[in-house]
Amino acid sequence: MAAKRKYWGLVTPMPGATLGEIAKQYEAMGLVGLWAPQLYGSPFVPLAAAAMATSSLKLGTGVALAFTRSPLETACSALDLDAISGGRAALGIGTSVRWWNERWHGVEYGKPLAH
């Protein structure tokens, strides 16, 4: 017997009421969780809003940029999201592309693996 597929939704920053309704719809559809990419803002804020509107969706940063905030700030934000959501947070971090880091965020990209 084939395993049942597990699907995740995607959210970005938007008005809170809209985000809450979308998150509720995703949960009602049986999705496993929501990903919030760091494209137009922090991924933690929309996921915190989704946490308040849902009770079972997992909430993942997909992905939070590793070099644009301190490691402590990233850890604290992830811990806050996990506490707000009752243990439903999943932290995804990554380097992104050199251009975003250096031109948009003003941080040195360097050698990502060593960084």
C-alpha cells in the first residue's frame, strides 16, 4: 500500500486576518504544515500569526537567512515561535545567494561553509 502524501502550504507576510484565514483553511484541508520563506520579511512573524489561528499545523522557516542576523537572534526567534505554537516550530536556515546577503542586507557572504 502506498504511503499517504504529506503536503505543506506556503505563506508570506500579509494582513493578519487574511493570514489567519488561509492558515485555518490549510489546516482544514489536512496539510501537515506551513513554510514561510525569508523573501519579503522575516519568516518568524507570519508563522507566529499562523500559530495563533491554528492548533495542529507545523510551522517551518523555509528558509531563514543565516547571515543576516546573529546566531543568538535566530535561536531566540525559533524558540519564541516554538513556545507560541506549543512545540510546532521547525527551523530551516540557509545561506541564500551572495547578491541578497551583500546588496540587500549589507553582510559579507564570504565562504558560506566556513562562515
